[in-house]
Amino acid sequence: MSVAGATPRLRGSLVVTRARRPLFVKYFVTMFAAVAVPLMLGAMSEAWFAYRDQWRYLNEVLQVEARSTASRMQTFIDGISDQLGWVVQSPWTANEDDRRRIDALRLLQQVPAVVSVNLIDQAGIERVFVSRMRLNRIGRGIDMSEDPAVIGARAGGVWYGPVQYRHDSEPYMRIAVAGKRPVAGIVIADINLKLIRDVIAAIRIGDTGHAFIIDDSGRLIAHPDISLVLRGNAASGDFEGLKAAVSAANGSAVVTTGDDGKPVVALAVRASNVGWTVIAQQPIFEAFESIRWALWRSLALIAIGAVVACTLAYWLAHRMSGPIKHLETGVERIGMGHFDHRIAIHSGDELEQLAARFNEMAEELGISQQKSERITRLKQFLAPQVAELIETSNQRLLDEQRDVVAIFGDLRGFTACSVRAAPDSIMALLREYYEAVGAVTTRHRATLIRFAGDGVMVLVNAPVACENPAQLGVRLAIDMQAAVQALVANWRARGYAIGFGIGAAIGPATVGTVGYEGRLDYTAIGNVVNLASRLCDAADDAQILLDPVMARQVNDDFALTRLAKRAFKGFDDAMDIFAVAHSPVAMRDVAAPLQPATTKCRRVAGPGAIAQRIPCLEQSGA
């Protein structure tokens, strides 16, 4: 059976159909989305950035207004404290109560917020009381030495009492100021905080935003709406939740519910002198009004763009559906990996050029795929650097001589274990070992020349040149030792008595390719290779042995230990060897501390070379 508009495919005796939408519809939807989606994304991103900028602006504005309000309030309170301080400048004498009373009356005239004044002598006895609402009195009065105000003023110089509502209406607080000398006594004043409204009345944030002040218990102290303040504790309960939400933001603006039950953006600043909290807020509706208008404009532009996109997509899809079908088929085949397929379109316009570009892309992809596959195959047998140099080099590599660091590593006791253990266990162990060594070598961008059973050979500074090869070689050896020792602990737990030793040397060597037609390997030949191999043979488990030249070059960067002189096969004279002092084993056979290096590392930066892997070739007689 067949269905119109469907492509039949035979699978055995069944006919499978795959429904397809007309290319016209697909192209129409694509063109429409190509225009409409960017418009929507642009509008969304613009709205997001506008929202973020507006939020940052609101945060800054509320910070400024809240800090300004706190500063004015502190100035108001500090001004009262300074005025009170003038009353207790001179020491008390026997017959000056009347003069002190005149000073207190003058204070009431100068500071309208002060309701009453108590003057206390150095013994804590009330000597003068002056009030706007109660009878004045002078002479020795009650003992106030245990009053919290007196105790606080004597301890800190200035004491601020808690906010209290008289008759559950107007907020008051007590301020006590001690004289600079104890004989000057203490002045205690009752302050009507209703006048702080004048401080915050001028604060306007936008059209309806404002600031207000509450104390630590959430009670309202000052508000542009004085009726809320005069309601006392009855109004303060509306501000406790707001204070908790804003204070938890640690000085940043938050969206919460305002005192009128509507969403607001609010920010809190704490006044340091009295411990009150200033909250600046602005209604959400007003704060983001500009963004709402921007969103409406964006929606209008999106609607216009959608109409234009629909019209344009319809016209282009109707005109180009034929060539697009050819492109669709060709791209599908190219996407499936048929890079030899070519798209044939002869429309004489940009679609023909597009087909030509697709054909060029297919050709380049085919070449790139072949190159990638070659590199992938090479990396299975060669070091990554060598494989890439082989593929990317435009000329045959030349043999050259350069300073290299040769590093040999070998498992101790592996041969004995391999005789007793099962072959699959030995191969699993070797895979763990090679993976650990290979990962360290790749991380340090060195070249792993060979795997020889349980031994490895690594070159630093060849074929890829590097800075400070001696230091890099020691770091590589330390990391390699650490990686293998982590495996050694696991192997020993499984019953394999295996260790790992490393030998490293630096010096000139001939590096290049050797072999025959069809098979070339990359290697290094020279005394430095032989010496590194001999040092590896002499290294105990967990040891890293260095030759004297390499030790002098890295002495300033690594802790080394001089070991006893040893003679090696292929070398006429015995030589000092050195161990990297990174483990207790490295401290064996200590002879003397190493002296500071007197020579610097000689670096020979040779030309780029095709790098391959071959077994190490020692000089004759080694």
C-alpha cells in the first residue's frame, strides 16, 4: 500500500512509509522562524538586560536614599548628644543648682526635641530636673546611681535608651551623656522622636517611594505618614515581616510586601549610633514602569516583524521550493557522510552558488575526515605530538642534535610476578600501568617513545621543543612516580610484589627517524639515553635518580640528595648520582648534600620534526 506524499521503503515483505511535510511548508516555517525567533530572542534579551540594569539602578538609588536618611538621622541624634554635652562641661559645686537649671532651660529652648532634662552630680544624685510637661525641681533629689542611663553613660560616655511609646502614641527615647570628667556629672534627656519625621519627610524615591525608621524590635519610629507613628505598637506589627525580609538581604534590594500590603522593592541600612534600621522602599509597579513600556514596544515590534516574516517566508518558499528540495537531498546525503556526493543546481543565482559552496564544503569535509582518521590511527601507536607532526609536516624530518631529557621507568619485580600470575591479570595490570604513565606524559606534553614490557622511555624537548626541559623532566618524573605508586599500593594489596623506579638524565643526543621504507620510527641516540637507562636500573622502588648535570640544573627548584658514587656499564668513571628527595626511599645511601648549581640548562631548539616511536638504541659498547 502507498500513501500520497510519502516515500515507501521495503523491509522484507512489509511496506514502510515515512510521512513528509512538503518542502514549501518546511521552508516557510524555517524562514518565518529565522526572522521571528531572533526578534523574540532580541526582545527577551533586551527585557532581561533592561530589567537587570533597572534593578541595579534601583539598588543604587535605594542605597543612596537609605544611607542619606541614616546619615541625617544620625546627625539629628548626634546633634542632641552634643547639645547635652555642653551642660556637663564644668564640675559640680555646692551652690550652683540654680545656674545649672538655667543651662537646662536654655537647652529646652535650643533643642525642641528635648522634653525633659535630668542633671545628675558625680555621686549619682539628681540635682536639677527641668521639663516641658512636668514641674521643675532643683536641689538634692533621688539617688539615680543604679539607673541604666547613669550606668550606661559612665561606661561609654553616651547612652541611648530603647524606644518607648507614651500612652501608646508618640515615640520617646532617653539619651544620657557623661561629662568628660567624672566630677562634671551626667545629663539625661527625654527625646520626642516624632520630630525625626522632618528628617525623612523630604525623602522621595520616585513618585510614591519613601523611607522610614524602625528599631530592633520592629517598632515604627519615624514615617512620612505621622498617623502611623502615632498609632504606636498597633502599627508596628505591620513592619516586623518587612524588616525581617529586608534585613536578611544584607544591604541589597529585595522584592517583598510593603507596609500597605503591596509588592515593593526595599533596602535596609542600619544606623550605627542608635542601632535603628532605615528602610527605603518603592512600589514594584512604579519601579519597573519603564520596563513595562519597553516590553509593550517590543511586543509591537515582534508583531510587525512576524507579519513581515510571514510574507517574506511565503514568497521565498514559493519561489525556491524546487532548488531547495535538491539542496535538502544533497545536504542530507552529505550529513550522512557521503562526502563524494555533489549537488547539481543550475539556477544562475545565489542558489547555484550555494550549491557550489556545499560541494566545496563536502570536499573539504572529506579531506578533513581522512586526515582525522589518519591522525587517530597514528595516535594508537605513536605519541600524540609525534602523530600530529607526521600529519601536519610539509617536509621530511631531518636528523638533528639537541639537548634532551631522557626518562626511563621500570617496574620492579614484574618478571617474577608475570611468571606466577595469570596472563589476563598481567595484561590488565599493564593496561593500568600504561594508562597512568601515558596520562602523566600527555599532561606534561612530553613524548612517550616506547613501551618495552614493563618499562617506558620518555623524551622531553624532542621532537617538540620546550622551555626549562630539566625542570619539566623532574616534575614529570615526580608525577609519574606518584601515579604509579598509587597503583603499586593496589597491586600489593592484590598480592603482587611490584615496585617502580625512575632514572633521568639530560644531555645532547641525536634525534630523528630510523628504519626502512614503509616503516620509520622516531628515537634518540646518545650517552644521555644510555645513562638514563642505567640510572633506571639502579633505582629502587619509589626512587627517582638523576645524573649530575641534571641535578645541578634543578638544584634550586627541587630538594635533592647526593648518593654514593657508582660505576655504570659503558662509562669509564664512577659518577655521583642524585635522588629527588620526595620519599623515604630516596634518602637511602646519603653521602653529602648537593651544592648549588653552577651551570645553567643549555637549550637547543631544533626545527620541527616528524616524530615516531622506536625502541631505544644504545651506543655500541653500552
